[in-house]
Amino acid sequence: MSEFSISKLFRSELLSMSAYKVADAKNLIKLDAMENPYTWPENIQQQWLQTLKSCDINRYPDPEARRLSAALRSSNEISAQSEILLGNGSDEIIQILLMSLPANAIVLAPEPGFVMYKQVAHSLGLQFKGVPVVADDFSLDLPAMLLAISELQPSLIFLAYPNNPTGNLFDAEAIKQIIFAAPGLVVVDEAYAPFANASFLSEIGKYKNLLIMRTLSKLGLAGLRLGFLIGHPDLLVQLNKIRLPYNINSLTQITATFALNNGSFLLEQTQTLCAERALVFKALEALADIKPYPSAANFILFRSLRITANQLFDALKLQGILIKNLSSQGGILENCLRVTIGTPDENQIFLKAMQNILQTT
Ligand SMILES: *Cc1c(COP(=O)(O)O)cnc(C)c1O
């Protein structure tokens, strides 16, 4: 073989990136990844195992995932005028969306925001522009967004609603102005729809450039990897050309269809988590030197005002609790941490540990 150089093989953006890292949660109470902490009721589990027997694992999956699409349409009340596209998690949908853009495209999103928008944009050699949110309350800086839109003419804008990692819902009127001003696509990412009591789904007929992205991950099916995109058929017919034919595997199709058709237990779990979110928020608010931020998702962002986020994170881990430390992102997330809402027991253990650490540090 002639001379061979890694740095000449790959795109320069790729060489300067790092892979997305996931913390090891072994033997820890896992409150870092916005998972639903509950498993399935025993009788539901038994029924599910029965349905799995009918899965022809020797065959390729249904490339259109027709039964699953129908179940998603009915459980999400998606109108017949809209098309849907399924992805291996909404992460794959983000990738499909960005793969469809011209090579010189600019991707725009409020910052801090969901890290995969930037990660995937850079991995594809696209430009990413983050527009800082307002520091006090993480709301959209609408004038800054509109200015960035007019100057950069982004091909695609992501708006997470509610936003991750901040947990707040952006102002709906501001979002509408952004959709109206945008020259390209606007993707409203509703990953936390089950907890939010707010949605842009009913707006989809009004704006041809609006797409809604959802996922089953935060609802309680993170292990299945299923996300979906809803929008005008003219848009989705193009995006569907990029989707790999069998991207939703048979086990996911059969399991997600079963879960959605027997989904009342998931809704009950969601309601419990929302009630717990209110309790955890109050308890964090009552702690000295901790400032929690209001959340419409299944997690709460909070700031440590006295000891550093690193100290708090490490001390929690020593007590067997894993949350997410956002401090390394710096800027307005300095000394911020994010805790996922767990079971009532897990939440109490977390809050007790917080109290302990703050009293002794
Ligand atoms: C978790 C999350 C996703 C990714 O969801 P998957 O379907 O599990 O890939 C997308 N967007 C936001 C804002 C998220 O927080």
C-alpha cells in the first residue's frame, strides 16, 4: 500500500469532532438520560411476549411499517392531510433531514439546545449556527433569531419544544414568527410532548415549511429507537428517498405497535412523572443555594449557586446517583445540572442526597 494518512482520508470537520459519549450508569440510580423509570406491568409483558411469537424474524421488516404508522397516526391524532416518516430514533430523522440539504446549507438552532443538531450537521460538513437564548429564563431571543434568519438564510431551523437541556417551552407566538420568516424548513422537535401539554401539531396545515418531530423514547420506549416526522407530503416524499428501506426493525415495529395499542399504562406513568416533577421542583426550590428552572419535560435543569456543579455531580455519584453535568458547556449553563424525573423512591433518594451534600460541603 502506498503512503496512507488518516488526516487526508476524512473531512476536516470530522477529524476535529468527538464521538457522542454516554456515561456508564452501572450500579447507579440512572437519572441522566430522560428515560421513563418504569417497566411494564406483568400482564402486559406476557401479552407482548405472545405477540412477539408471530414475528417472522427471518424476513425483512415491512419497509413502510404500515401497522406501526397507523398506530402512531391514531395515538398522536395525526390528520390524513399529513404524511409521516419513521426513523431509528429521532436522531436518525435529524440525520435524514440534514442529509437532504445542499452542501452549502446553514443549520440554525437556539443555544443551548439538543446537541445532536450540531453534531450531525458537522458530521455532514454543514455549517451550524447557534443563537444564544436569553440568559435569565432561557427564552428565545426573537430579535436575534430573526436577524440570524435574514442574514444567514438557514436551510433548516430546529426548535425543541420544550427545549433540552433547559426544559422550558419557547413562546408560541415567537415560534410562529420564526416559521413565517424562515426561508427554509422549521423542525419543531417535540421529543417531550408526553409531558408538555403544548404542541404545534395543529399548526401543520398552516405552514408548508413546518415539520413536527416526535419520538417514543421519552414516553417510555427508549430501547426501541423510534422517532417520527410529521409534515406536508411534498416534503416527506423527498426525505423518504434518503431513508434506508428497512430502517425500522421488525421487533421495534411489532413492539411499538403493541405498546401504542395497549398504551394506557404509559399514559398513567407519564401522569405520575408529571406529578413527581412538581414535587421535585418544589423540593429543589426549598434547598439553599439551588435554583431550579421551570420545566415542561421529564427533567429539571438547576443551577448550583455556591458549590460547583462538578462538586455536586461527583458527590451525587459517590452516593450512587447519576445525573447530567452541563457545566462543561459553560456560558449560561455554568454550574448547571440536569436531573431526570425518576420513580418517587428514586426522587426521594436524590433529594436526600442533595440535602446531605449541601449541608456538609
Ligand atoms: C432525546 C431527544 C431526542 C432524541 O430522541 P431519540 O428518538 O431517542 O433519538 C431528540 N430531540 C430532543 C430535544 C431530545 O431531548
